[in-house]
Amino acid sequence: MFILNRFTSFIFNLKKYKLFYFEIKYLGGYTEVIKNTQLSRNISPGKRIYIYGFGPYGQEYFIKLFSLYKIIDIFDLNFKYIVGPISNPEIINSNSIDYVIVTVMNENAKNNVVNFLLNKGISLEKIIFVNYL
């Protein structure tokens, strides 16, 4: 069952993001800077997630999580300036996801993101942070 869920998740992501994953990993300078990071909480495979923040760490986590989870959408305040399927955070829907992974490094910005997500109806239990070691 685990293998089937992982495969289904991969196919879902492949349909939604098409070549975006491959462009970032193989053409975008993938550097594996996330070696010294970890998620604040474990997530079981197959969960539906949003990624909030698509700077270098957001891109790295997109690559890391691509085949494990159903990435429903990626959000960034600078969505207009990022090439790829990045969405405006204003359209976040709390009902369509299991978790939001916040990849923002700056503490003040991270607090702003959390407040924004809470105001959008996403509970604190659904918000997972990337801890930079």
C-alpha cells in the first residue's frame, strides 16, 4: 500500500508540475543545501501539502518532497517574479490540504507567514517548519 500511495503521489505531482521538478533539479543549480535542515514534525507519505516560500530552501524542499507527498500548491509573496507554477498566497484554501511546510528562514518573516496562515483558517497543527541546523 505504501508503494502504491507513493506512486500515486508522484503521478499527481508529475501531472501538476510537469517538467518543473526536472528543470529545478537538473537545470536550476540544485545544490542540496537542505542537508543541515529537518522538518519540525514528521509527515507520513501521501499527505497533501502546500509549500510556503520558494526561495532556495523552498526549491530544495520541493525537490526533496516531490515524490513523497502530494504537493497541492506552492506559494510565495514574490509569485509574479518566479518562473514556474507558483501561486499567490491570497488564494490559500485551508480545506484542501493536510499540512503547510513553511520554508522561510527569517524569523520575522516566518512569524508573519504564520499569522497570515492562521488568518486564512489554517490551524497551527497543520503548519510545519523547516528547522535550519
